[in-house]
Amino acid sequence: MAGRAPGPGDEAMSGTPENMADRDIKEVGGATTSVVTVSGVNKVFDTSGGRTNALEGIDLTINTGEFVSLIGPSGCGKSTLLRLIGDLTAPTSGTVTVNGKPARQARLDRDYGIVFQAPVLFDWRSVQANVALPLEVKGMSRRERDERVRAMLELVELRDFARHYPYQLSGGMQQRVSIARALALQPSILLMDEPFGALDEMTRERMNSEVQRIWQQTGTTVVFVTHSIPEAVFLSSRVVVMSPRPGRIVRVIDVDLPRPRTDDTRETARYFELITEVRETLRGRRAGERADGVASAERTMAEGAVG
Amino acid sequence: MTALAGESDITSRRRVPAARRIARQIRYQAPAIVVAVAVLVIWELGVTALNMQQFILPRPSAIAAALVTESPTLQVAAGNTLFEALGGLAIGVSAGVLTAFAVSRWARVREAILPIAIGASAIPIIAAAPIFSNWFGILNPFSKMAVVILLVYFPMLINVARGLTQVEPSAVELMQASAASEGQVLRKVRIPNALPYFFTALKVCTTLSLIGAVVAEYFGGSSDVLGRVIVQSSSRLRFDITWAAITVAALSGILMYLVVLMVERVVIPWHASQRVAES
């Protein structure tokens, strides 16, 4: 919401509790530092069928405490971009800087937490042991570990399920365990790759509110890959819209809905406008071309947008 | 919520009183017991009614009698055969597991060893047995163990190697995101992942080990082994003793299998196969 004046739709949120909105005040204040800087990144995959330009000319800056969604049709390279930020794959050219250092160093410093579409829980570990895994890898003492695991399970509201095994949990609960695990090392960045893609719509909406709450409580910067437009708009500070072949950033859309966003937010006019704006952008139509002029040209050139 | 229902199921199963649990077990096993008893009764009555010769098919009661009268011989024979089978099993399984670690870790080792291992597994054991007797001495129990090793090594190697390598890529990436070392990935992901594969192979290998030992004994050696008892008693047309020896061999195999099942249940209670067995 960087620097944007209160827009239409804000009045619906007049009942917002003050304490939950302080993150947004901080952002409006402009005292932000960048956590992730992607500059001039290209990614080419060599396959048997030839070369594929997965990403081309990507520039993107993500600031501390932001919630940034990457959205686009399949094949637009949004997951690849996430994996580049997390050093799970290397760029063909260009640089990815995280917390002022190369992405590789950030990974070795355990600056990341990752959540995939599948929960990827280990069957042989109880819920608490799954959450403790990154802490064990780091070599944390048992007492510290137990304490941290308890706090994490509290955060995702699964304290009563600590001794359960993954197969005893529903899909939504499993994904909450994997979020707790990703946050266990208190990473400065949480990378989420379509984390709720396998959940039904009702569970997904509940998980969205949950993630917003966790994000607000922890202050972690979140990069979130999705192909659900409502999910991207509901959660994000900014939505990065991408297009395929080659994968590029088409436009970055600021989401100025006040926090905390609730089920009521989903019924405001501004919410629908933003959804429409993202959808039009995905269709390759400039929002400014629309008759009602919902989007202004200045937003088209929002920070980080390319080409 | 399914998770809660699942949990209450498990706790209630634990709280069931012992008497009821045994009753439930009996009810569960009843069909198998009834069929087994029926087969034995029909066998017994059929052989008597048809006036069949002993050397064609002895009556179950005659086999039972042979089991009792020959029990000193059979006990010694079973002990010696089990020693060969278990010795070969232990060596073959260890070798298979160690090779699996090497093969899954280094592509070079994989390329060098796998073709040879596949070739060795294609050798018919009946052909290998006299050769091993010649190499290690016909009276040396190791000549029989070598046959068992040849038989169990390959299935163990292939299964464990698969378990160590067929790990979800995202599980490995998750470990990388926590900056885990390769040793940590091995200990915390690959080895637990390979355990169910190991037990699947071990169940196959226990049965194979006994078959291997008995078959190897056919080609000579000490006469105090099940294979020799079978050969010698049948040549004397004492088929009641032959059947008794076969019964002992089968019971030994079932016993070994049950031990593996129990260990498996203790070591990997989290695996889906164990959950199915529970319900």
C-alpha cells in the first residue's frame, strides 16, 4: 500500500482494531528496506525439446514485511522465480540478492522458510517432530527445540495435535504443520509455492485468514505463488502479474485494502475492483483501457514492473 | 473432523480389554483355522477311505507320529539348517544393504556394480550349489550359506537402493532450505524412507534363505540337515518322515517370517502397511 491515499472500499473496514493495522502504518511511513532484490534475471531451461525461456528480464524488489504474490498462468515461471529467490535453482544470468547477500549465502544462513503445495510431512515423525526437523538440522538443544515447537504449534493453533502423526490430520491441518515447520527457524522470508492449491475453497479461505494472521504476528516477509486471483488480492500488499513464454512480469498491482482483511473484505466494492484489475491484466488487457477507469496509468508502472 | 475420529479410534483400540481383544483375534482368524482343520480331516479320512499307500500320501496322523518319534533327529537337522539359512541371510542382507548405500551415493559404483549384481542374480542356484560345495568344502556350512547369500543379496540391494533414492524431491529441497548437510539428509530422510523397502525385501529374503539352504543341502554334505533328511527318508520310502521334515522346514520359515513382521511393526509403526494391518 506504499503511499497510496485511502481509496474506495476503505469505509467498509471502519471497524478495524487499531493494533492489527500497525504494519500498514509502518509501510505507509515509507521506512522500508528491501529484503529481496532480483535484477536482470533470465532463466533458460535446456530440455530435450530445445531451450525454454522460463524467465526473461526479471527485476523485482521486495521490502521488509511485505506480502507479495506472484500470479500468472501455468508456464509463466512464477514457481521458478520463487525457487530462484530460495536458491533452489540458479539463474542463467542476473543476480538475486537476499538480505544484502547472494541467495546461496542466505540459504546457508537459514534465512528462508519454505511451504510447498504438498505438505511434505515425514510420515515417521509426529507433528511436533516434523516441526522440530529444521531445528535439529541447525543443531539446537532439545530444550530450546521443545520450547520453539510449542510456540510454533500455538501459532498455527495445533497445540493439541503435537503427538499426532501426519496421516491422522486433514489436508488443511497438514499444511498448517508445514507452515509451522517453515517458520520454526524464524526466517526473515517465507516462500510459499501454491500452498493451498490442493485444498477445497472453504478451507482455502480459512487458511488465507490464518496466513494473514500469522504474517501479521511474525512480521515475516512472504513471497506467495498462486493462481487464485481472490487469494492473491485478499492476502497481498502487492500482486506481481506474470505472463508466459517467455516468463515476464507484466505489471505489479498495489493492493490497498486495509488490514486486517476479514470475510467482510471479500464483499467490498474495492475488493471486486482489484480482482477485476488483476484478471484484466492476466488477460493481457491494460486496465486503463476499460471504460470505468478503475485503474490509473501510474499503477501500471508500479515499482518493479518490467517492460 | 476425520483427524479427530481417527484419533479416538486408535485410543479406543488401546483401551479394549484383553479378553475382548483375544476374542476379536479368534473371530478374525476363524476362517483360516476352520479351513485348515477341514483340510486335515478330509485328508485323514480320504486317505483311509481310499486305502492309499503310505508312500503316495501318508495320513496326517502318521506325519504327526513321525514328527514325535523322529523329533531328536529333526531338531538337530532343523537347528543346522536354520544356522545355514540365518547365517547366509545375515551376511547376504548386510552385503545387500551396504552395496545399496554405495550404489545410491555414487553413480560410478552404480554403473560398476549393478550389471554384475543383476548377472549374479540370474545364476540358477541349483547350478551354483555344487560349485560352492567344491569351493568351500562339502561339509563346511558356509558352502550352503553362500547359496543363501547369492539368493538374498540382490532383492535386498535393489529394494534398499530404491528406498534410499526414491525420496520426494521437495523433501530434499526442504532439507536444503534448512541448509542440511548430505549426511543429515541421509539420516533424517533417506534412511527412514528406505525402511519400509528394507522390510519388504527382508520378508522375501527370510523365505528365500530357507529354500536356498534346503536346496543346497540336496547336493551333499552333513546328513544332519533337513535337506538330507528329506532326500534320505524319501529314498527309503519313509514318506511320513519326509513330510515331517517338510513340515518342520515350513514351520521354521513361518516362524522367521513372523519375527520379521513383529520387528517391522515395532520399527515402522508409522507406515501405511502397518495401519492397514491394525484395522
